[in-house]
Amino acid sequence: MSDQKGKRLKKYSREARENLPPRRITPRSIEIIDIIRRYRIIPTSMIVRLVDGDMRTTERHLQNLYHQGLVNRFAFPASYYPTEFNYYLDDKRSLALLINAGRDADKLDNEVVLNNREKQYAEITMGKQMIKMQGRLLHLHHELMISRFHYMLEKACLKSGNKMKLSGFYQGSQLWNDIEVRKVAANSVGTLTETDELETLPHRPDAFFALQFPKRIGADNTQYFFYEADRKTTSIKKMQKKLRTHFHYVVKQKKHLNDYGVKRIKAVLVESIEDHWTNNLRIAARHPIVSGSKPSPLFWFTTSDVIFERPLNVTIKSAQKEVPVYLEKPEIVFGKIWATPTDDAAQPVFQSLIE
């Protein structure tokens, strides 16, 4: 997009207001802002596929919203040039626009907007003070992993022809709870066992969502899941502790009944980034310290690098382009790609979320 004098607008910083072409805030603009709000942080490639209509038109709206200061963006530095833009909200004016458009003010998270403004993610694009930003980079990659999973669920349900509906996807501090469990310690021979001492552990899933199946009859027509995005940044022991917390929260103490108001959690989904590491996590979930003498079918594992990120050749804007398969075929998330600890074989029997 260029201004009235034919000059191209700045790409990595905002243009002066007097140089911007006159553009209105349209229903498409509101839809874009609302998508960014729901996803928290989301790349251009997902936004243009979530908004109905021409991709180029949506890209122009994104650029306009950015230069007006209503949305912000960053791109991860790369060897030769930054990657695609990732959008987020850091200005309360955007929330005001959503409220004026009829969105429920009680569902708009002011805290997230304020936190984004404080973190100044936009500075990442040009590599400013990168050493000081390593923690933020890890956090952003983690958030985008959650957004990718959210996108696949939403798009796959839309493509299903009303066979499935994503009736809720939640993340952040609204999911935070605590649970009291027995402490774990190593005995004289190094085996981990439970002690009589109690400790309080945080139960903080990366996401909670519900899949609804309108054509199914009975209690099974809505199923609930926790989701964990694992980027191989922690140890096996810490992951076992996290899984153990899930097991006690859901199976032993059934705290989801009061905290979430649902009768059953079908699975805790764990998505990791490398196939070998994912299988290590699956095997680690078999340890008695996680769920006792019998490995629990509560945990389902899959690997994003070999499944969701597989390259696919498509035609976009009359040109051939290679994109990750999840963008064009999000229904892959419902395929038989999930393995549980109950199968100890090197090649486990894979399961589907919708069967």
C-alpha cells in the first residue's frame, strides 16, 4: 500500500500520520482486530486465512491498522531478512473499537494489552538489544505455537460442514489453579517415590478447549481437553512433574468439576517439536511417579515438526509457493496423529481427537 503521492509506506516502523492515505475502519478491520485479540499473537499467514475475502485486501487492512497504531507487529530476525509479521494488541483504542462494534467488554482482556505494551515486542524486529530479549523470544515462540494449534482447530471445524464446532478456546491466567499432592523424593536406591509430606503445585495448562459434535446424541457430544505446547526447553523430570500435576488434578482429585464446570476431561494433549523428544516424553509418562502403577491414557502426544510443519506446494496470488501443511490443511489436527503412554511399542497405535 502506498500513500497519495505514490510513496511506499515504511515496513519496519510506523509512518507519520500526515503521510497516511485516508482509510476508514470497516467491518473487516474490526474482524481483524478481534482475531488478534482472540489469538493474542498471530502471524499474517493465519489472519488472512481466518478472514473471509481476498488475502491482499486483508493485508492492506493489516498495514493500515498498524500505521494507525491500532495493532502492533514484530518479525523474528533471520540470517538474511526478518520473517513474516506477527500481530498483537498493545493499545486500548482497539478494545474500544471492539466494544463500540458490539463485543462483550467483559470478555476483553485489558491486562494482556497492557502487558504487550510494556514488553515492546516490536523492538525484536530489528534485533535491538537481542541479548536482553532472549526470554521474550522464547515466550513468543511458545505463544505462536499455541496460536497455530488454535488456528488448526478453528479452521478444521469450519471446514467440517458443521460436523464439529470449537465451542471455546481459553488460555492465560484465567486457567491458573493450585493442587495439593504428596511430595516426591528419591529413596536409598534412587527410586522416586511419594512421601507423607504435602506440597502445593501450580496447575497451569497452556490452553483449555471444547469440541462439540452436533450430530452426536448424549453426553459425548461435547468433549473437553487441556493442551500443552512443549518446545523442549525443560527437562524430562520437570515434564513428568507437570504431567503428574495434570493426573492428580483430573483423575485423582477431579478438580475440573468445580474449576471448569465440566464432568470429564478427555485428554491432556502434548504437542512437542521433535519426533524423538516427543517419544521420550511419551515413554517418560509411563513412569509410576506420573500416574501410579498403570500408565494413564489421559496423555496424548504428537510432534509438530514432522506433521504440522511439513512443506506443501500451493498457488497463492497466481504464484507457486511452499507453505507449511497446517495452513492449507488444518484438518490434519484431527487425523490419527496422537500417541498415548499406554502403548509401549516403538511404533504406537495413533489416535484421533474426533473418534
